[in-house]
Amino acid sequence: MADQTSTTSIADFEKSLDELEKLVRDLEQGELSLEQSLAAFERGVKLTRDCQQALKSAEQRVEQLVQNQDGSLTTRPFNPDETA
């Protein structure tokens, strides 16, 4: 069940990020009314907070995965070429 939650969380993050990018494009075009711009900005702030929370949650999960038995964290630079 944790895998399904992780997948849903990742999908939600990506969906929120896509929506945020669309809102930014719409705002940058300057064709929205003031009311529409304010609504888009408000939605963007909420999406930004949601994305920040999802990233913080992911960071905490990663820390738990790399935590040693004695409670210390194993830290090293991320290397995408490394095999597990």
C-alpha cells in the first residue's frame, strides 16, 4: 500500500507542477483580467505550497532510507550513474 501512496503522491506533485507552469504562462502573457490574475496567483501560491510540502515529504523519506542503525545519516553526493 505504501507503493500506491508513493505513486499517487508523485503523480499529484507532477500534476500540481504542470498546473503551476500553465498558470505562470497565463500570467506572463498578460491577457487575464485583474480578477483572473488574482485568482491564478492565489491558486499558484497554493500549488507552490503543496509542491514544497511534497518535496519535504520526499526528502524525509529519503533520509529514512539512508539512516544507519545507530541513527546517524549516511550522506554522500547523489550519483545517478551508481548502481544499487
